[in-house]
Amino acid sequence: MAKILVVTEKPFAADAVASIKKVILDAGFEFALLEKYTDKGDFLKAVADADAVIIRSDIVDGEVMDAGKKLKIVVRAGAGVDNVDLGAATARNIVVMNTPGQNSNAVAELALGMMIYQVRAFFSGKSGSELKGKKLGILGYGYIGKRLAEIAKGLGMLVYAYDPFVSKETVEKDGVTYMETQQEIYRTCSTVSLHFPSNDKTKGSVTYELLASMPKPAVVVNTARKELIDEAAMLKMFAERSDFVYLSDVEPGCKEEIASKFPGKYFFTPKKMGAQTAEANNNAGIAAASQIVDFLKTGNKTYQVNK
């Protein structure tokens, strides 16, 4: 009987764990759980006899894979897979998958929530503004970007999008203005929301030149990865543009400097909160379990990311 291990330093909600367990047991597989572990050795021990692993933000590197002698598949319950060494997995014939789309509404709502919080002067009692009529630029028109556009349009925002892997026809079919380059997005929109994955091409891609080209007031919203931002460029932008605001679902490395020098110009969640809803927990966990069951029974590799 194949063993499916759920490893989460930051646990799923209890209801989500129950749903994941049911999917696995109903399929005739063994279920195992490791939560809130504080030592990597616990992970190495738990994975030793596992055929499959479900993770969240947990690190799966070559050492973990070598410890899991029977490991055939790792599924990240979420979109990003930068916490998994894809090259090491490919070299060991281990399939890696994510669960695209399952957290999209939660992340999109968080992005809009931060925008509302900022535009209303952080609910400080001061007079704020409204999002209606504002120009929103979306960089990355995948599941999250598409859902964000839908919500923003409902609020009366003017929505623009850029994604080199999505066609103009697809974007415009949703009533969103397609931009040929990300430079156009920055030049046009006073609010820019980041939804690119973190990779060699996107790390540090939010440069000073792009930020400085934004119309006033300039607001950047990051619910993706902190590595997308050139932090030196961001600090320069803060220093030169009093209208610049940075809202992020992940604290930048220069958080303390921003906090001390530019109060009232930022908001950072205390930990990554994009997928932290009961619904997203449940959706991503069930999807991960279902994909593993399907893979073990039929070999289905639809969501494989290390091809």
C-alpha cells in the first residue's frame, strides 16, 4: 500500500486535513501527517518510507529526496514551487506538481484588500480616496491575475494587463486592456500588482527605471515573491518620491529601513497570508491529494512542473 505523507511546518486547517485524509483513505492509500515540526531531521525521518508528499512552504531539497528512497511524487499545495529543487527531483525521477488556481481567489482578494486599506489612508481617520476610476496594472495574467481583474472591474477600476505567455485575445475577451510590455503597464497605471513567479528572469525585475516611470500616486502591490523587487531601487524610489507606497504579502529584506525612514508609506503582512483562508486551504489540499491519487493509480502528470 502506497503511503502519502502530508508535511506542513505551517499546518493546514483541521477541516482541510480531514478532507485530505478522506481523499487518501478512500483511494485505499495510507495517510501520514507531520505538522509544526521544528527540525529538518523530523522531515527526513518521516519521508523515509513515503511514496508521495504533500507540502506547503516546506523545503524539499536533494537531502529530503535522498531520505525518501521510495519517493515518486511531491505536490506543493499552492502555485509557486520555488521551495522545491526541481533539478534534483528530475535527476531522481521524482515528479513535482503544484495546484494552480486553488488559491487564486484568496490571493486576489488579499491584493484588493490591501489596495482598499491603503487608499483609505490605512483606516487612520484621515480622508482617503476611492479605487473606482483608478488604473490598475496586472503583471502576470494567470489564475490570480485573471481573478483580480474580475474583482477590480467590479469596483469600477480601469484594468490593464501584461503577460508574455497570454495572448491579447485572451486578455481582451475579459474586458481588460492588453499591454505589449511591462514598461507600458508602469507608465500607464498608478497601481501595479505583481503576479509573476520567481525565477531567473523575474528576480529583481522591478527596477528603479520602471518604478520611476509610474504616474502619481504610485502604489506597488506584491502578493507574489519578495525576490521580484530590486530592493535598492525601491529604497531609492521611497527617498525620491513621497507619493510612493509599497504593499506586500511578504516582508522585504529592507523592512527595518523602510519602517524607520518612510512611515505611513508601506504595509506588510506579518507572514505570507495570500492562501490563508479556510477555502483556499481546503481547495489546495484536496487538489494535491487528488492529483497524487490520480498519479499513483493512472500515471496522470497533468500538473507536473519539472518536465
